[in-house]
Amino acid sequence: MKTILVTGGAGFLGSHLCDELLSHGHRVLCLDNLSTGSLKNIEHNLGDDDFQFLNHDIVDPIKLPPSFQDLDQIYNLACPASPVHYQSDPIKTTKTCVHGAINVLDLGLETGAVVFQASTSEVYGDPAQHPQPESYWGNVNTIGPRSCYDEGKRTAESLFFDYHRFHGVPIKVVRIFNTYGPRMAHDDGRVVSNFIVQALKNKDITLYGNGSQTRSFCYVDDLISGFIAMMDTPETVIGPVNLGNPGEFNMNELATAVIELTGSDSELLYCELPKDDPKMRKPDITKATNLLGWQPKIKLQIGLAKAIEHFRKELGLDGLEDQPEEYAKQVDNVMDIANAN
Ligand code: NAD
Ligand code: UDP
């Protein structure tokens, strides 16, 4: 049994990570300022003696509660991840990335805990190399609207490596590629949640630009198993390691899949492309495969079907007997496809 701090633990990825760590018998301190996360994501754990929630902003130094003094591991996930959210208060985003990294690394120095950083494919910016291996240094506009996040995460990576080199803090750095699944907030603003919610409401699907830009989508369960595999590596394995699903789709293909899976009557609405939106993204996961023996298992269609079921419940569309005919048809579609795979 280990004692583990998860920052950003009430968010989408963080709450799944807390569940997984608790299921392995660990004690979990979940730190979050609830800016984009929600108590709803962790409420099922609040009565558990092995779980404690700490409402705290990672920008400020962390004071551990008495029962969580002897930390073994720290997972640093606290940071808004949706472009809509991280651009709404960009200076705070940079502080969260940079001061947050310093605060968790100082805590690692003080306690001897291994410190894990949730870095991102955004460190590659609008990549000129495709797919992206960890050796690629990236193409980031330092003064654009995405740079608060991209440069914040890049600085966090340099802090992790400097604390490791200068102070010997044990670190693990992973670069996460677009991940989706249950507990994404329905108003999160990222593409998978936007498309599913729009399709379920039969509203226009908002495609930015001409929809030809690509992303590679990883289902949350696959990603979390990659986190744990990385944390379990010997001390010499520090990363960075890409974690993501190499299946690459353009946004037109994603919209079509979501419409098909939901049986929606939504139409496609082409909107302005946000500035500096990366044209393509796909992880080279050779390193993860060799070092961690890790590969994602869940196909996009199956993962989308699971996410659709989550959002259907979130939107109060569950309970087939009370639903209009068309929703019953949509569930059938989703389940047929899920069962066929
Ligand atoms: P999320 O927005 O659901 O979760 C982030 C959590 O951090 C939220 O609970 C939020 O309240 C909390 N938080 C934000 N700022 C904070 C602060 N200053 N102090 C304390 N808590 C704070 O997003 P997510 O998708 O779960 O992302 C989690 C981490 O993974 C982030 O660091 C993100 O950069 C990284 N990541 C995610 C993806 C992805 O596709 N989901 C891709 C790359 C990187
Ligand atoms: N996107 C879109 N419609 C939306 C939201 C996003 O077409 O409603 C596009 C966005 O322009 C980007 C891709 O989908 O090219 C992924 O966007 P997201 O915000 O999910 O993550 P990013 O990879 O850009 O950080």
C-alpha cells in the first residue's frame, strides 16, 4: 500500500486515476481547486477512509494534512486541459503549470516521493514532424493564444529535469495525446465532448476550419493503465514518454462517427479555425511499447460508444422507457456497434 497525492484529482483524468489507485489498495490524497473539475467526479470516494480531498490551488505551496505526511508518489495533473478553459485566464494557466511544477517538485524533494508529470503533445506545437517521437523538439508559437499552455507545460518539463539533475528528485514525465471518455465535462469545449453533446441534442456539429485537421484519440482507461505502468518503472526510467492512441482521424471523420453512433439528425456547421490550431497530431509510441510494454486496446468506435452512454446519462437521456422513439433507436445503434467489436 502506497500513499499517493493526485493533483487535479477531481478532473476528468485525475478522478479516473484516483479510482484506479484506490482499487489497488493505495491511500489517495486528491488535491484540486475545482476550477474545471467537480466534486461529482469523486463523490463516490468521499466516505472512503483511504481517500481525502484537499481543496487547494497548486499555485500556492502545498501543506500536507497530518495523515498524508509520508508520501510515496505524486501525480501532477492539476491544469486546465481544454483550449477554451486554458485560454480564458492564460496568466493563471502559466502560473498553474510553472508554480504548480515547482510546488510538487519541492514536495518531492521534502518527502522523497516520486513525482509524475502529466505533460502533453502540445509541447510539439503545430508539428513539422509526423508522427511525433519524443526526440522531436516541437514547433510552438511563443506569443500565440495557446502558448500559455504549451510553453507552461514545456517549462514544467524543464523544471522536472532540472530538479532531477540538480536535486536527485525521482521523476516520471509522460506526454499525453488527446484522451476522451466518461467524466469529461459536457461543457468542457474539447472536440469529443462537443460533438457528442451536440449530436445527442440534435444540434449543429461545430467543425472548426474545414475539418481536415487530424488528432489521435485515446480512451481514458488505456491512458490510466499507461500512467500506472510508467510509475511502476525502475527509477532510471524518467521519460519523456508519449502516451496516446496512434489511430489518426480528421475531424470530419470524427463528426461522421459520432453522428452514426448516436443516430443523430445533426448537420455539420463549419466555423472559423482557432489561431495556431495544430494541423495534425499522432503519437509515435515505440518508446512506451518498449519501456512499459504498453499499447492502447480500445478502438475509437467502442470508446465513443462508452462516452456517448455517459453523456446520455449526464444529459438526463437515460431510462429508455421514458424516452422518445429516436433516443431508443440511438442506443440500439451504439450497442449494436459496441457488441459487434
Ligand atoms: P480537467 O480540466 O478535467 O482536469 C484538470 C483538473 O485540474 C481539474 O479538476 C481542475 O479543477 C484542476 N486544476 C486546474 N487548475 C488548478 C490549480 N491551479 N490548482 C489545483 N487544481 C487545479 O482536464 P484533464 O483532461 O483531466 O487533464 C488533466 C491533466 O492531463 C492536465 O494537466 C492536462 O494538461 C493533461 N493532459 C490531458 C490531456 C487530455 O486529452 N485529457 C492531454 C494532454 C495533457
Ligand atoms: N474542434 C472542432 N470543433 C469543436 C471543438 C474542437 O472542430 O467543437 C477541433 C479543434 O479545432 C482541433 C480539434 O478539434 O483541431 C481538437 O480540439 P480539442 O479542443 O479537443 O483539443 P486540441 O487537440 O486542439 O488541444
